[in-house]
Amino acid sequence: MAENFATARHSMVLSQLRPNNVTSDSVANAMDTVPREEFVPKDLRGVAYMDEDLEVAQDRFLIEPRVFGLLVQAAEVTDTDVVLDIACGTGYSSAVLGNLAQAVVSIEDNAALVEKASNILMGLEADNVAVIEAELDAGNAKQGPYNVIHINGAVDAAPQTLLDQLADEGRLICVLGTNPGVATLYRRQGDNFYATSLFNAAVPAIGSMKAKAGFSF
């Protein structure tokens, strides 16, 4: 069965990522390494590598591989970066980011998900990822500033509290809005934040972050 999942994972990279402008070898390799099936309920493992969003808990999804790969690629994560992963769910996004970054701080507002994600990541020996319980839009300033912040789902606006936790030249990647939303990259330069619209992306909204006040454009 493990071999079947490995084959499906490699096929995902070749058929979903590479033909859809995921040109980064580091992102493709990370997604070819992390066992996506470990982060979904057992009854969804057979479809873990389909190009669709998978609900792993209430209000938490694994974003479809193609879109997730493009978002991570846009963030330009390097092996010296410290990353903040918001609404990590069961921890898949954190595991992929952990393959790219020096360290990842993952935020969940649900204690059960914090425990679940921590256990899965521990089982995969993702030693550079720490999952913390906190309000999603509060982030975790104590461990900041961050070179990259990733929001794992659509939001109405990027919370200013998160933008303020970026290091200078830091990047925040998210999807603004739904049906479809727009993948948007924010970059901090000093005390200023600049937003760039990248591509349309239909991903599920994070309900607990809905209508939070923040930076829009």
C-alpha cells in the first residue's frame, strides 16, 4: 500500500503540479516527499492525491495540490526562513513547508487539531515544526518575526496582526475571497506592505477568520 501511495504522490507531481506552472524543484520535491495520505481521515486516503480540496476537520481542508503548490512556490521559501503557518489543520501544509524552511510555527485554534497535527508530524519526524494553539488571526508574535506567513484557506483580508509579524522583506501568501478568490502575495518593506495579485484560486474559506479586519487593496 505504501508503494501505491508513493506512486500516486509522484503522479500528482507529474500530472498536476508540473503542467500547471509549479516549476520550483524544491516545492515539487517537498510535495513528492510528504505523505499526504497521513493527514486525511482514513476513508479519504484513497483520494488523497486527487486534484481537489479535502476536508480533514470542520472548517479545515487540504488545499488542492496544484493551488497549494503554486502558493508555496510564490512565497519563495528558503532553507534559512522561519515560517508561520496559519490554520494548519492536521499539519500537511506545515510538513511541506518544513521540508523547505529552517523552522515552521503552526497555529491552530482547536486543541484537538493541535494534538492531532503534532502527533502526525512527530510520527514523520518533522522536528523543525511546532504546532501551537492560538487565535488564527493573532499568530504568534513571540516567535517572530517571520520570513514567510502562509494562510491555509481563503480570507476576506490579510489580518494586520499577521502582517506586522513579518520580517523586513518578509512575504505573506493567502487567497483573498472566494468563487473564485485571488492568490495574493504581500511583501513587507520597512513599515510598508505591498500586495500583488497572482492568479485566481477557488479554495475553501476559513470560517473563523471570516470578515476579520485587515489589509486589503
